[in-house]
Amino acid sequence: MGSSADLKGYCMPLSPEGKAQLVGPLPWHFSMDVMAFIYRTNPDEIKKLLPEPFEPSSEPDIAYVWFMDTLSIWEADKDMIYVNPERAMYRECMLGIRCRVKGIEGHRVAYMWADNDFTLLRGWFYGYPKKLGRIHMSSSKRQIYELNKGIGRFGAGTRLQSFCEAHGERLITGNMRLSKQIAPSALLPPFGLPTFNILHFPTTEIGSDKPLVYQVIQPIAEPPAWGDVWAADDTSLSFTESEIEEHTAIRPREISGAYFLSMGLSFKGIKVIHQY
């Protein structure tokens, strides 16, 4: 007799009840603390990360690093943070560049590291090139700073560090001191600009070298909700050479802006911009 199995799930692994899926379906809801650096780098190296139809931005030497401490759930399982907090909280480090696509100013994420498998896989679904890493942020327990006599209140003058490590190597380290609170409208781009990512899944079919998926896509999200937004000074951002990474080609020359902020947003899906 033939099989009558009815496997369920939004993504692998599919299973009889669907509970084993690594990620649930859209929409996905996020809230996060972000330690953000915007900096100038070598525009010729940025060009190497911009295949057609990408073009250099009107500010062709701008790149950025965001360290993120994130809480995320999907609409179909809003109780996941109570069922299993490990499935809802993680940290990431994003390294991106300014660009333009079909005349529209935006940015794309060139490299990214995450410390949890479900956000790594989910990121691949909408073009974020995530790899596993470990991200450490001195802001991760900021809500209880004031209860520690050795630290004090989180606010103006607070010093922060974040760093990303992967495969036994420290890759990126950022330092800042909170200066003053500002309005979200005062944030430098790429805040407020669309994201254009490359969505790529290779084929494993014998005799074929055509990718299963190869597109330029735009993740579509609802307008963000903002918490406190801090401008920072006394900043530094350093990239460490790696045996297996290429991030140092777009190392910082000059920091243009640095911020610590809280925000929330919901991703609804993607829009295909270009099909290779």
C-alpha cells in the first residue's frame, strides 16, 4: 500500500503535526535594541559588492554595522516566548552598504552573523546572508543597570561595547558613549531607506549549475515603532582580519554617526525586484 503521510510545516523539518518546523509562517514580529555605526569606507570595495542591477549610492562610500539584541515571534505562534524563550531571543551583527537599485536609494546587507539557528534560516528566506556567530553586547542587561552600585543608571555618559565572533575569530568590535537623546528623524541613512537583498539558493541537481532561486528582493515591513534613540560619541569601530571572511575590505575609514536605539517592526514578506 502507498503512504498516506500528510506532513505539515512552513519550512523544514516537515512533520506530522508541524511542530518540528524551525520557523513559523509570516508575518514575523520583531523588537530590538540596536547599537549602530555608520561609517565611510573604500568606495571601490563597495562596488565589488554591487552586481547588476545594483549601482553605487549617491553616497558611494557609506557602510554600516548594527549589533542587535532581538526578540521575535511569528503571528501563528505568539506564545513561543513563553513556550520556549530560546526560540524567540537572539543576537546578530549586520554589515551593510549603501546602494541604489533602478534609481532608488537604499542599502543591502553584505555580511551577517547570528547566534541562533532559527533566525539564520529565516534570514535566508528574505536575503539576509546570515552565518552562525556569537554576539556580545554590554547593553543586554541595561534594564537593571541602576540596581548595580558599580554601574549606575543607563543614560547619558554610559559606555557600551559590542563585538561579534565566529569560527574562533573575533571579527568586529564597536565602542560608544551615549551622549543625548534624539528624534528618530535625526538618524542618518540607511535608517529610513529600503533594503535590497540578494536571495540565492543553489541547486544540487546533477548536471545543472543554475541556482534554484537567484533574485534581488526587497523585504517589506510595516513602519517601525520607536523607543528611546540615543546619539553617541567617543566611538570606535574595528575589524579584525580573518582566515575565512572578507569583511575587512570594507573596514571603517571614518565614523559618520553612532546610535543606540530601540525599535520594533513586523515583516510581511518580500517584493521581487530583479530576476537573474
